[in-house]
Amino acid sequence: MRVPNQLIKDLAPKKFDKRGVIWTIFLTVIIIIGIVAYIDQLIKGQEVTNMRDYALWGIYISNFVFFVATSFVGSVTVAILRLTKNSWRTPLVRIAEIISVAAIIMAGITIMIDMARPDRLLNLFVHARLQSPITWDVVIIPTYIVLSLLLLYFPLLPDLAILKGPLEKTQPRLSKLYGKLSLKWTGSKAQKVLQEKSIRIIAIMIIPVGLLLQTIDAWLFSTTYRVGWDSSNFAPYFISGAFVAGVGALVVVIYVVRKVKKLEEYITDSHFDKLGKFLVLACLTYLYFNINEYFMPWFTAKKDEMVHLETLFTGSYAWLFWFVILGGLVVPILVLLFKKGRRPKSMFVIGILVVLGSWWKRFIIVTPTLLHPFLPIQGVPESWRHYFPSLHEWLITGATLAMAFLIITVLVRYLPVIPIQRTADEQQMLQSSKKSES
Amino acid sequence: MEKNNKKTRRKFLDKGLKLGLVSAIGGIGLAKLSSKLSANTNNESGETLELMTTDGTLIKVDSSEVVEVEHTQDHDKKYNVREGMPNRKFVMVVDLARCKNALVCQSACNKHHYITGDNAWIKIYKMQESKDTAPYFMPTTCQHCDHPPCVTVCPVDATFKRRDGLVLIDNERCIGCRFCMAACPYSTRVFNWNEPDQGDITLNMDMYQHEYLSPEYAGMPSLKGTVDKCDFCPHFVKNNELPKCVEVCPNNVFYFGDKYEDVVSNSDETVRLSELLEERAGYRLMEGLGTEPSVYYLPPKDRLVDFEEALKNYKEFESVEKPES
């Protein structure tokens, strides 16, 4: 089970090149600007946002929902492909795990940004009430963070042990850190059995927990009476939407990582082809739930529902709505159904479209509904009848997105993005099977 | 031997003395008790009174047993703020036929609760269900639902339902997530997006600190990053006064009262709640949602004022008058 040196050379984390440094500095600057804006929001209160008593939730919440959705990629690709023994997943899973960890951590932070009294955060534990969907979120998000971290960490153990060696002379500190984190991994049989078992347990656990996470996220909305949220379709609608957002993000990040790290030999066109099929499955499922969500109320045409649907179909949110539906779902489906469309480059473009569509999709789920309450909006300034995020909201939201990118960047920098040990094992197995054939 | 004898004798004397003392005290006590008992039986008047206990059963008591006790003034006021006044169930009735959109309730409420934002707690909506139905004005307060959706979704029990029917907010606990506002179908909740500038109230804060920093006096003071709303003025109600809007309305639109007592009153008259609702076909807003509001509405039939005339007062974009600067 020795690992070929070439493999280590190819897959071991490398120092940033110039682009990497510029990218990291760029992200850091955006984060600092966002933190300054957030401090200003803490001092002045949330009047610096464009949220008001009617549009009482805005992009903080829709961004939160986006992060939660994206974090689903860990459950889907890693756990489900693992349990169904799809071996093409090997070079993709680590990146999926990294995205998952970054997204769910940022979800936790983003929801706190929306809280107007973060100084009273502890009340959520001290005075917790179990029937509030927010309390369910308080339980499920940390659970998912822990599971995602473990699902990233346990498969890393052999790789960390491998990386310790070559770095001993050049970077002794890093080598020591890898050594410590590898938890004295030697690759003995007993260790392997234990590791295999632990990963299996977490992979099985993270599927129901991931489904619950998306479900609770949907229930934050559908536990209210509001037109546009009060829908029994919401939980599966959110789960399939999370499937789309997660796999879309995975495609984009994998394309960039492959290009920057020159991993074309390991992440091949056929991997993109498979991912493309996976993504089109996700999009078709999501399209189905979208049709359920919009077609039924349109068909029965209840008055309140029609007011809501008209703002989406032809009203002030029409541009966004049709971009999300056509650009974020229909076009990707049409392109990805063809083999030519599943080539890396076109997949990258489609991936970006899907992620953008997914982000704006959450926006048009959250805000338009709030602007159509049961009683008419009267007696408040005219500006309260519309909502578009303020500069503060954009800066802070930009910072949360930059933070997610920074977590991904740092993890990609210091961790082997393609499992080294596993790739070596698979190559060996391939060779031995070839030998036995000949 | 001699020593031993002395000891036992001393012990005997000691014990005897103690026993004697105890029996003497006991004897005096018994004598006093028996004399009291005999005195009572001696004083029996033979007259009996029929009395009703608090749970409604009739009992007979000898008249000599009936003693006057001091009347407790604050009997109704001693209760847990989160549990509410015992044996009360507060309701409001809004007579839409009388509403002239005078806006007196709104401005009085704004002033009394030191509302400084852009969204009043009392709203007077211009309503018209469809093109062919009559337009009318509809004041809304918090509906103080018996199944309050806001309370269900609150993660920290900051907004709570009391036994006397009130839904109140503990602004010291609210974390500002605004889930209650999303859950309320009546759009009754108002958020403090910034530090409220409540003028004289913040000046007098020290004075009010002890008495008013309570969910029973909403807006006193309003806190940044927390939710406010109509509280049915429990600070008045517990002193047997009417809520501010009920008291000031020049057209007697609002009735306020106790459902258990089956009476509601405005500043002019007191009427039976059940009769009023029956005669005037009272209804509640969005009954179909199952929120069970505590506010009843009487249909806008035979209106006192022409709609067009009332429309003059209507301000589409303003509910809190700003001091001219």
C-alpha cells in the first residue's frame, strides 16, 4: 500500500502562486469592509438596512437560506455517492466536504447578523422554547457543523500522515501540525477498520440530518400563514433546491481548483460528464417542485395568491423571477441534457448560472411574500412597500460570501483536495486487476 | 451506697420539679382553652347566616362566626406579570359603523406609548373588499389571539400569552429575530429599527425605572432591536380604567371589557357582550386562520358618517405625526 511519489508530488498542497495571494488579499479586504459595516449596524441599529416592518426579512435571511442549501452538497455527493458505491466520486468528495463545511459555518454566522440583539444570543439557550422553529435551527445547525467537520476530517487522517514526511525539512512546523492532526495514523489494519467504520456511521447519519436541516429551513417559512410560504410543498421544494445549489457550487469550485492546481489528470472530463448528469437530475427534480409551487396556486387563483404570483410573473420581481427559472433551471437543463454541454468549460458557465440562480431564488422566496400581508400596507412611508438591499446589507452579505470563499481557499491551500491514499489504493487495485486479466 | 442514694434522690427531685412545671403550664393552657371554648359556646346567638363561598356553594354559618376583615385594596394587583390578572378575560369590541376615521385613538395611543417610529400600533385601515362593496374604515389593535401565532414561533418566550387574554412582550428578553412579525397575520407588530428617540420619557427614565420597566407598559421605554405592539393598556385596566383608545374615542367606537363578566363598556355606556355581538352580528378578523382573536368587530352597517367625508382625514403614508422641526 505504498503511495507513489509522483502522486504525492501531484496532490500535496502547494504554496499560493501570485494569483492565489491576490485572491486571498481581495477576499480579506472585502471581509474587513463587511466587518466595518456590521459594526456600524450594531451601533446604529438595523435602520442601516432597507428592511422595515413589512419587509422584515431581507437578504440576510435569503443569504442564510442559500448557505444552508449549499451545505447540503456534503450529504448528497459524499454520503449518498459513498453509500451507493459510486467510485467516480473519489477526486470530488473532499472538495464537496470543504464546501459543505464552509457553507454551514457561514450559515450559522449569517443568521446571527440578522438578529437585532446579538448581545442576547444566550437567551436562545437560557430561555429556549421547543416549539419555535428557530430553536430547531439552533439544534440542527451545530449538529450539522460537527458532522460535516468529522466527515471532512476522518477521511483526511491517512493523507495527513502521508504529508508529514515530505515536509519535514522544508516546512517543519507544518509537518508537525499535519503529524499532530493525523492522530498517529500508521495505516495498520486495526486503524483502517476503525476509520472505515467511523466514516460509515457519519455518512449514514449525515443524510437524515442534512434532510432535517433543509426541512427545518423550509419550516421557518411554512410555519407561518403568509401567502407564498404557507405550503405543504415547501420542505421537499427546499431539499431539491439545496441539491441544485450544492451541486452547482461543487461544479464551479471543482473547475477552478482543477485549473489552478493543474489536476486535469485526476479530475477528468468524464468526471464532469458524471457531475453534469447529477446536476441535471437535481435541476429536473427542482423544476418539478417549482411547478408544484407556482402552478397550483395559479390554477386555483385565490385572490391573495394571485396578487403574489402577479408580482413574480409580471410585476416588480418578474425580471428576477424569470432569470431564476429560465437562467437558473431551464437553460441548465437544456444544456446539460447533451453530452457536449457536459464538457468542463460549458459546465463551469452553467455552474455559475445555477449558483447565481440559486442565490436570487432565495431572495424571491423571502421578500415578495412579506410585501403582501393580509391587511393592506397603509399608514407607513411609501418606501416601506418595496425592498431592495441597502449598501450596508450588500457589504455585509458580500463579506459573508467572501468569508465562505476564504474558508474554502484556506482549506484547499492546506489540505490535499484529492484524497491521496484513496487514489493510490484505487490505482493499485486497477493495476492488480489488469495483471490478473492478462 | 450513700453516694448512690443521694444521686437517685437528686435525680428524682429534678425530674419531679420539671414534671411539675410542665403540668402546671399545661394546666393553665388547658384551662384557658376550655374557658375560651366554653365562652364561644356560651355566646352562640342561635342565629345563622346563609353565605356563598367563592366556588358558588351555599353554606350556613352562625352569625357570631362572621367577623369583618380589612378589605384588601390591592387584591387584583398582586399577580405574576406573565400569568396575568386572576379570573379575567379581556376583550374588545370595535363598532365599525361608528368609526369616522377621526384618528383620535391613534394619536392618543402614539402619545401615551411614546411611539416615535413611522408605524403606529393602532392603524385605521381604509377597507373595501371588492369594487361593488361598501368602503369603510377599520381600526385595528393587537388582536390578542387565544391561539397567538407570534407566541408559538418566539424562540425565547419573549412574547407570551397570559390567562387574562393579553399577549405581551418582554423587551428585556427579545432577541430581535422578527419571527413573530412574520407569523402575525394582522401586521400588528412594530420593530425598533434604531434607538427610539422618546424625548421626555428617556429624560425621566430614572423616575420610571422601577414602576414601569415591565411588559405591562409597552413602549415605556421602547428598546432598540426589539418588537413593540399594542398591549391593551394593562397599566390602566388594573386600576379599573379603560385602555387609552377606548377612553378617548369621540365616537365611542371601542368597547372594552371582561368576557367572563360578559360586559363591555366604552366611556359612555356598559353593555352585555353577548347581547351586543348577537344583535349587531359581531365577527372576528380572519376567523378561518384559527387564531381566535380577542377583538370583535361589528359590521359597518348604518354608518354615522359619509365615507367620502371621513376620507378627508385619511393619510396613506403616515400614522405617527412627527413634531415639526
